[in-house]
Amino acid sequence: MKSAVVKRSVVLSGHRTSVSLEDTFWLALREIARNRGVSVSGLVGQVDGSREHVNLSSALRLYVFEQFRRPVGAAPNPTGTATSRVSEPV
């Protein structure tokens, strides 16, 4: 399965910026945003505000991964930061 990287514009703090992500991640961000009742730009802004030392595209991929990785019924992680680390090899 091949997912092309797509560049899209979002508004962060009143400024337009471009973010490059694979289609799969854009679809996941839309789903998360819809479930939370926020816009994709709003969700991207939350992740942007909490990231530390990674670029925005990487922060968004990690955020999506973390949201789908958490156990069913667990509270969502609104900050966009990882809540746990994998401690054993996969």
C-alpha cells in the first residue's frame, strides 16, 4: 500500500503554514478532530503548541500514532505528546 505525501496548508496562530503528511495521516487527523469537535487546524495547533524538538510533520505523525496506540476507553492525550515509551523490543 502506497500513501503519497501531500502538502496542505493550515492556519496556526493566524498564520498560514504548509504541512507535508501522507494521506493516511491526514485522514487520521480528520477523524481525531471530528471526534473531538475541533477543526483540523485547531488540532494541528494543539500539537504544534506542545511539541518540543521535532518538526511539525513528525510531531503530527507521532501524535496520530499515540492516539491510535492508546488502549480502548483510555482518555485521549490532548497535549500531543507521547504518554509512554515502548520499553521492550517489538
